[in-house]
Amino acid sequence: MQDFLNGVCTHIIWLTKQKLTYYTGNFDTYTKTVRENEVIQQKKYEKEQDDIKHLKAFISSCGKPLVPVSAQLTAVSNCTLCHAPL
């Protein structure tokens, strides 16, 4: 069957996830391209997961701020050095 498709097909249209993907070449070229795209997609996914893991570790290493932001804003607004004399 594969030899027949290689001899007959010059273009392949693949419908997946309600999206048409066009491939040129014979059936062997199509299968090779699909495998390569799957490997690329898997590498992208793994890198994205590593980035997420790294960001979560960084955020958790920062911990909570010692002084709440609202207290910091109050301290800055009450600072006499921050305001020009009237």
C-alpha cells in the first residue's frame, strides 16, 4: 500500500483538530515531515514546562515581602524628605 501511495501521491491534505494541513511530496515525505513536526512540538512543550518550573521555583524562592506594600506606600507618603517644604 505504501509503495502505491508513494507512486501516486504528490500532495497530501491532512485533517486534524478541524484544521487542514497541506504536504507536498510522496507518502514517505509526508510521514517523515509529520514525525519531525511531532518531535519539534514535543521539544517546545518540554522547554515550556521547564520554563514554568523555573519561574515557579524563582517565585517561591522570593517568599513574601517583609513589609506589606500598603505599609510601604504609607511610609513613603509620610516621609518628610519626600515632600517639598510649603
